[in-house]
Amino acid sequence: MKKILTLTLLLIPVLTACAQGAMRNSADVVDAHPVPVEITASAGERVDFVVKLDIAKTWHLYAHEDSMFIGVDLVPDESFPLQKFDAKYPKGHEGEFFGEKVVMVSGKETISASATVPKGMKAGVHELLLSVTVQACDDKTCLAPADLPIRLKLTVE
């Protein structure tokens, strides 16, 4: 009986690790970061930045305009203080996933974004929060979608 109890206690961490490993999501294979991380602008000025995506080898994302699956999407947080936000997404390339025609992106890609600093925005440092929604797939499966946080620092002069 002691041997069974000991064996069971030894197996619990192994089984827990296996279960956690099975619960991967798209954040495990996609990295997103802004360039530049810090922006300086005057009130009323338009600011530009990019979000670089690094998608692990053998994985792909669906392009923003793909209508079959969850496409890449850069979304400002509800606290985002800038106006007239605009994002331009990578075009992607045509492919096939389980017999369906899709538009996908892979490797290193860039989302270009811009927004206007409101005319009445106070001088000082402001945090800009956004997220990139992604769903990564390989040739056999798709991981759970993930919202990757993007943080920029805006200094208003």
C-alpha cells in the first residue's frame, strides 16, 4: 500500500506538468512588441509606430482580412487616449487549411499603426495600451487564440 501511495504522489507532478503542457495557446508561439517603445509628440500631432510579430517556425496566423478564421487584429485598450487610430496589416499569402482557402502570415511580420494625440492632451508621460489578437495554427491544429499585450510610452510635450 505504501508503494502505491508513494508512486501516486510521485506521478501527480508529472501528470500536472503534462496537463499544463497540453493547454498551450497562441502566445506560446507568437511574440509581439512595439517599435519604438517610447514616442514623443505634441498635442494635435499624428504619431506612428509598428508592432513586430515573430511567429515560430512551422506556425502561421490568419491575415487580418481572412474571413474563415480569427485574423490578426491590433486593438487599442478602452483607456487608449489617442484619436483616429489606424492600422495597416501584412497582406499575407494564400494557402489552404483543411481544404479551405485561407490568407495567412508567417515568420516575421509588421503591423503599421498611427493615431492622433488629442489637442487638449496634458503634457507629460502617458501609457498607451493595445493588444494583438492572434490564433496560431500549424498544418495539423490550431492553438487557442491569445491577446498579446502591447505597451508604449507617449511623452506629450
